[in-house]
Amino acid sequence: MFFTKPSDGLVVCKEGKSVEIPYPRETNSFCLEVELVVAIGKTAPETGFITPEEAEEYIFGYAAGVEFTRRNFQTVARENRQPWEKAKCFDNSALITEIREKHRMPDMDAATLWLYVDNQERQRGNTSQMMYSIPELVSEVSKYWRLTAGDLIYTGTPKGSGPIESGQSFEGGVNGAGKFSGKVFGR
């Protein structure tokens, strides 16, 4: 399953800094999950399709990310077989660390992802457990959308995603790709 995020959904968390994420309006169940982010650095040809073997030449680098969801909207949409835009596409719905160039990084095919909420481990996994390898994922996405320089692909999350409340803090990252921290406020 694929979905998109609006450009105003992106929040950049610089290394060593903390961000504040507003609890979204019309929401009574706000959730977060850690993900590896693939940054595309080269535009695909007119045909758009990129094979898994070609994928590496299109990847500029990687970052750690957080994907936020308004779960109350997602639950209703899933039950009614409706699109997930209200659940996934809103202001401040996608956090990202600064992008690191791939040639300056360790292998992302076996990187640890981790997330803590109020100092309690919520998620821990490894990119080797993903359903698709990174090149396969880039290729799969390119079947449906022409990838262009600057596109970001959030690759999915380990089990354990869950709710966060106003006033709670979070921190996490992807080993080698970046670390983030923040707090949710308002309601």
C-alpha cells in the first residue's frame, strides 16, 4: 500500500535539535512510527520505470523519519474502504532528519530502526526485515509514479507503532541515517 504526504507535511529535525509537533485538529488518536527515508537524487526517464538493478543510481541518500497518522480517520477509512488522505495527509505529518549522502553512509540494507516515547521503547527493527529490499521498493514505486530528484520514499516501519499524546516526548532514528527527537503539544 502506498500513500503520499503534502509538502507542508514535512518537518526537518536537525541533528542534536528537538522539534515540536502540534497535536492535529479533529484528531482523537494520534500515532507515530519510525521509518528509513530514501532520497531520490536523479529524475527517472520519461517511461518512469526503474528496475531494481538500476535503483542505486537514482538514490542520493538516506534519512531517518517519523510518519504520523490520525488513527481515528484511518480506522473509519479502512472500515469503509475509503482513501486514507485525512489520516495521512496533514500539516506536520512527516518528520525527517537531514539527508545524508549514500556514499558517506554504512549499508542501509541492515540498519536498526528505533523509537522511544517518554523514554519507553516503542519500536525496534531492522531494514533487513522489510518486505522489499530498498532497490525493490524504489522499483515498485517507479511503476506507479515517475520518480524525480527530491522525491522522498518512507520505506515502512517495524511493528509497535502506536499512539502519542500531547505533552509526550519521542526520540529515535535509523543507525547510520540520523536521529531525531521531539515533543507533541496542544490539543
